[in-house]
Amino acid sequence: MPTKSPISIIFKKLFLSICILLLSVAANAQCAMCRAALESSGNSVKAEAVNDGIVFLMAIPYIIVAGIGFVVYKMYYKKK
């Protein structure tokens, strides 16, 4: 089985990186604007619901990463 040259590997990584950068989509942050608009309208129930939603959306990635870290930790010490 022929081995790949380092230049070929670097070229593929560079090409993939450029494709990812060029194909990315600009995202506009709307949560802060929605929150400010709701708080200024005087409807405190809706503003509180939006704030809870923002906290929920912010917390989920951290919970997922912590779960994956816990699984890796358990697998690492199970082998020892």
C-alpha cells in the first residue's frame, strides 16, 4: 500500500480549510435585539420567556461537552 506524501496531506487540509471558509454563511445575532425589544415593550412575561430561551440555548452545548468529557474520563480510567 503506497504511503501518502506530506505535501499531499497538507494540500488536502488546506483545500478543505479554504472550502469551509468560503462556504460559511454569515449569521446575524438576533437574540440580543429580540431581548431588548421585548424588554422595552413592557410585556415582562414574554421578555422573561425569551431570556429563559436564551439561557437554555446557551447551556446545551456546555452540557453536551461535559457529557462527552465524562464518557471519555470513564473510558480512560476503565482501561487502567
